[in-house]
Amino acid sequence: MIVPTYNRAKDISKTLASLSGKKHIPGKIIIIDQSKDDKTKKVVKKYSEKLPVEYIHLNILSANIAGNIGIKKARDKYPLILTTGDDVDFLENYFEKLIEEFNEHPEVMGIGGAEISADKYDFKKFVNKISNLLLKIFFLPYKEDHKFRVIGPYGNTSGPQIKKEIRNAQWLPGFNECLRSEIYKDYLWPETKGYDVLSDIDSSYRIYKKYGKGSLVLTPKCKVHHRESSAARYDDKKRIFVNHEDHFSFYYMHFDNLPGKLKLLLSLTGIMLGNFIRTILQPKKENSDNLRYNLQAILYCYKHRRDIKSGIYRTFLNDDLTMKMGI
């Protein structure tokens, strides 16, 4: 189990507490800490007598570089690698059911568990029908009942509540993504500054494309609670720039063809149109700022498209994750 973390000592404490005392736990828990203080280190030390925890401190601020360090240490020793957030609680029998699924289904290459606190969603509600239809037209993320599909460079579908097994998933949520370690023999996460928004979808979608239907499973037998910590989050402008650069990267990796280009243009049109309408209907500074940030980020990504295609990311960020001047 690999957990990159940054300035979230309270969150990582809750995550480790959810494992402590359970009969079934990971053979190794690797915590890669990028915090500037020693609060997380103290938390890990507290649990080191109860759990097989290995602590690593990293001065580079990058969730993916941290994750790759853990993957490299684990991939030759352990048959399964679970990458997870530092704000996830693992409920009883999670690991027992996870192992059972992998043992009973050798064709399965990746498994994700169900979020127990997912909001109820009424697919028959008129507003939801209209919203999903509009998002579908522009190949943007929308809700589907017990389906997790990748539909374009900006779009994927998801089922809010997982009440039955999804055995034909095309991607897995990153807050609990367990893959057979052989996947990481020739694949590592893109090493970007800070965090990204698509490493989970990219890693699991590659599996689906290589191994096909039935290789990815989402199961309610493995239950988690994703607390979605608000600590160490990006401001709106930085978040929007990261979002667009990652989706441009995803486009070049998986959709760099004529149909993919049309989907990309439709998605960008839908994003700008949606932000413009929101600004007209609700003329608040936050909305007008987000409209401007989206336009700036799209233009930036187009200007730097060759760098993005070549895997050169986050040139808009300094090493301390602040935005560079003039951007």
C-alpha cells in the first residue's frame, strides 16, 4: 500500500487508524511524506509498532514522483500494489475481499472499492437527465448507472453509488486503486510537479486497452470512506491550469486522432460555454475569474502543446508550486 502525503498529518493518522487492529492488512505500507514539518513523521512513528509502515521523506513536491518511489520499492516484492490517498478509511474485510477477488479471477488486473458515503443520485430526475445530456453532447464527465467508461480526452462516466459489481469498468478511481504489480514493470506515473488529476484514469485505462473487458473491476465488497480532505488544495487558477494540462496530455496519449480531436474541440467549447453562461446568470467575481482562468489555461496548453505531447509538464509552476509571474 503506497500513500503519498503532503501536510496532512491529521488525515494520514485517520487512514492508519482505519487499518490498525484489523486481521487483514497490507504486507507493507509505504508512506512518502513531502511535508515541511515533522508532524506526519511523528504520526507514522506512533503507528509503526502496530502496522508494517515504512516512512520516506521527499523534498520534491510531487505526488506522482512520491508514488513512483513507492512503486519501485514494491513492484518486485509484492504481487499487488494499492495506491491510495491519505484521506481514505478502509472498512472491515476490505483487504480480505480484495485478495479473494484477485485469487478467484486471474483475468482481473485491477480492482477498486466502493465509496460508502457516495451521494444518492436520481437518474430519473428531470434536471439530472438534462444535465447528463448536455455533458454527454460535449464529451464531458457525466453520471451513468454502474458504468465507469472513458469517452474522450476530457470525458469519463461514473456511477455515484456502487451497489453491485462492475466487471466491465474502463477506469478506476484513484483513492483506492489496486493493481497487479506486473502492470508497473513497464509503466510509472507521469512525474509532474504537485498533484495531477488523471494518473488514476490513465493507469487503469491503459490496462483496459491492453487486457480488455473484465480486466478492471469495481466491487461493493471492498468498502472505503473517502474523506476528501480540504488541506493543501490548490487555488482556482492553479487547479484549472493543472486540469487542462492533464487533459491535453491525456488527449495526446489516447485520443490523438481525428475523432479524438473533434471530441477535444467539443469539450473545450462546452467548458467555455458553460462558464460563460454561469457568469451571465450569476455575475460574481468567482465565476468571471474562472471563465478567464479557463480561457488562459486553454490558450496556454495550445501554445505549449508540443511540450505537453513530449511529456514536459507544469512549466507554469515554480518548484515551490507557486504560479510563475506573467501567467
